[in-house]
Amino acid sequence: MFEKILVANRGEIACRVIQACRELGIATVAVYSDADADALHVRMADEAICIGAAPNSSSYLNAANILSAAVVTGAEAIHPGYGNLSEDANFAEAAEGCKMTFIGPSAEAISRVGDKAAARKTMRDAGVPVVPGSEDGIRDADDARQIAGELGYPVMVKASGGGGGRGIRIIHNDQQMKEAVSQASSEARSAFGNGELYVEKYMEDLRHVEVQVLADKHGNCVHLGERECSIQHRHQKLLEESPCAAVSSSLRRRMGEAAVRAAQAANYSNAGTVEFLLDQRGRFYFIEMNARVQVEHPVTEMLTGVDIVREQIRVAAGEKLRYEQGGIWFNGHAIECRILAADGERGFMPSPGTITRWEFPSGPGVRVDTGVACGSVVSTHYDPMIAKVICWDQTRDLCIERMRATLQGARIEGIKTTIPYHLMLLGNAYFRRGEITTQFIQRRLPIPTGGAL
Ligand code: ADP
Ligand code: ADP
Ligand code: MG
């Protein structure tokens, strides 16, 4: 096992990884930007090194500085968290080049699934059902129009190198294509350094259901069931839960098998997530594979009792998976709310500031994963997600009540959060009946804009 790990991230996921290392008796190195000198993850780690100025591009995306920090402190492995450099194959390769273990899949596997157009091909060849769409990346708007003609509108153009809901456009007719392609392509070029796009049939009123997989370097791979992630704002998840109301145990088995097949086709090791769209008839279609720990992994941890971050570290160190598929059990229901520093009553406007009060109730089945504390400064440089509240109970109804009581009891001052919206969501009749699709927020519960009272 490793003796020292550098955590190449910030916020709640850095804290989550540091805590897992503590449990394993592994020393930790935090990295931080000028804006984060007093951040919680810095205080939690055994050592901390500054890696640059506040903007992500100067610090948490600065591969050279992060690798130097790892070399100087004698770290043997790097945990990248999610976002930032977690799905950067060059970074994974450079880490291995410095004789450090990258806690994630191999650089080859990251590349194989990271190019979303290429991943669709790999999955199709492996017999995993894929959303109908282009064979490859598209050349230009005319090419996209021709494919849209075959698929039928509406279609979506998506960035091959995309993530975090960016570089995506929905198109309803030929006339909209040219502008959408040029916008999506330039957005993708600036966000991901790669302007390539591909086309998919836009499948309305489906659910986003994803499957967690865990694989070791010895060819063993299991799935840990599904997560329902349809509650999305601008293609970004806001609340996740497991199990999904629309997934029976036989569908779970079939989706799980498809996810394992997907991981094997990519020669994948470590934790990963295979995302699908699920229709009302139980048909599911691959959208993408995320080659990292997912924001919403705690939902699965609550249901299965598997510590996903600990397993990531163990399998990266070369150990065998300690689970077989038959030994994975799904118990009860879990829900996660992503708490953003954004105004839940005014269109999710960013709400930076200093947190002057930060209290959550606790009790059985309540978990708060946070990257902040009282006194923390929330800056606009980083992702607005500052914490996650995860609740578990025996049934979905009980779990919803537990989450409501937990969020109602939260006392946060100094910044606005999305909690008021989450409370409305938890009380919504459609939500409570489990009638949810990726259009839920738009159709059933638009984000309040806080206009004239
Ligand atoms: P999840 O399903 O884990 O939430 P997301 O796609 O929302 O996955 O990504 C998790 C985090 O990583 C978010 O903060 C998101 O903004 C960021 N992220 C994801 N992909 C990229 C990318 N390619 N470039 C930059 N940030 C990304
Ligand atoms: P990202 O890499 O940014 O996470 P995804 O390809 O996973 O992008 O898509 C983000 C979200 O957009 C999905 O969770 C889903 O809600 C929606 N989406 C993606 N593809 C389609 C599609 N073909 N039809 C309808 N909705 C889609
Ligand atoms: Mg996705």
C-alpha cells in the first residue's frame, strides 16, 4: 500500500479523499491555489503545497506544478478527484512517467472513453446499445444536417471532448444547425481545447440512469447498481438517488451487465460510471463513460456499504477487488442534494462570500460531504458546489422526509444556497411519485427567477 498520496483537487472531494487516506494510514499532501491557503482541504492534510494563482488554469489545472509538488514531497500516488485533471490522459501518463501511480484508469483507457464520439464506437462494437447518432465526429454543419435528416429532428450536437454539461446544443431544424454548430464548436474549443462535435438523436422525456462500476488490474469488474440523475439544470445534476424507481431487479442486472461489458471493452480499471438514457419501456442507450470518481458516488456507498474511494486506492495499488458480483447487496434508499453557493430563489445566481454560519443536523442515515466550514470564503474562481447532503432510509418516502428535515434544519449564513429550491423539489408531487425525466426542472418546477414580487 502507498505511504503518501498527493490529492490533486480542492473542495469536498479533496476532503473526502484525505479522510479515506487517514483511514488507510496513508499520509496526505494537499495542493492549493493562492485563494485557497486557508481552505478546509489544506487544514485536513498532513502537508500542503501552493501550486499557483487563483484561476484554475494557473493552479488546479497546472500539471507541471502539481507533479513537482508530488516529487518534492515524495508522494507515491496522485488522486485527481473529479473535474480538473481527473480525465486528462496526458496528466495520467506524466504522473506514471514520474514513477507515481495515478489513482484512476490507465492513460489508454482514459483516452478510449474520454473522446465521446470514439467511445460510442467502442461501445457499439462491444454490443452495448448506444443513442442513435453519427458514426464519428462531424466535419461541418452540412454533414450534421445530413445526419439529422436521417435521424429526424430534434437532434443534439455535443463536444467529443465535453463534460460538465458544456458544448451541448439542441437543434430543431436545418436552419438552426449552422449557428448551433459554430457556437458549440467554439465553446468546446475554449473549454476543452478540442472543437470536434458529434450528433445524437435528442431523446426527450427519458431518464438519465447511470451505473457505477469498479474494476481491478487483474481483470475483475463488478457493478454497484444504478443512480437516477434526471434532476438536472442546464445538463448538470442537482439531486441524485438510488435505486431508480423505473429499474426492476432484472433491468438492474441487464444494465449492470452492459456497464461491465462497457468497462471491459475499454480495458478499464478503477472506479468508473457508465451513463445511459432509459426510456419508459425499459430500453437503455449508452451516452458516455466517466473515467473517475463521480460527484454522486456517496449515494451508491450508502446503498451498498462499499467505500468507493478506498477501493479506488486499493486497486490502484494493485490489490484485487474484494467484492464479487454476488456479494453486492442493495439496501434501502439514498438521496443526494448538491448544495451550490447560488441563489436558490433567484435563478441560481452565483453567491460568493464568507460563510458566517454553517450547521447541519445529524442523525442516523445523514451524511454531509463538505469542502467548507464556518469562516470559509467561497470565491467565483471555482465550481459553486460547496457540499453534498446525502440521506439514507429504508424506503424512498422515508428518505425524502429525512432529507427534508435535514435541509430544513441547516443554518447557513453569509452566502445564498440552493437549499430553498431543494426543499421545493422534495415537496413536489411529481417528484414524490417518482415521475421524473431529464425535462423535470423545465417542465414541472422551473428555477424561480426572483423577478417582481
Ligand atoms: P458528475 O456526474 O460527476 O457530476 P460532471 O460532468 O457534472 O459529472 O462533472 C463533475 C465536475 O467536473 C463538475 O464540477 C464539472 O464542472 C467538472 N467537469 C466535468 N468534465 C469536465 C471537463 N471536461 N472539463 C472541466 N471540468 C469538467
Ligand atoms: P457531459 O459530458 O457534459 O456530462 P452528457 O453527454 O453526459 O454530457 O450529457 C449531459 C446530459 O444531457 C445528460 O445527462 C442528459 O440529461 C442530456 N442528454 C445527453 N444526451 C442526450 C440525448 N441524446 N437526448 C436527450 N438528452 C440528452
Ligand atoms: Mg455526463
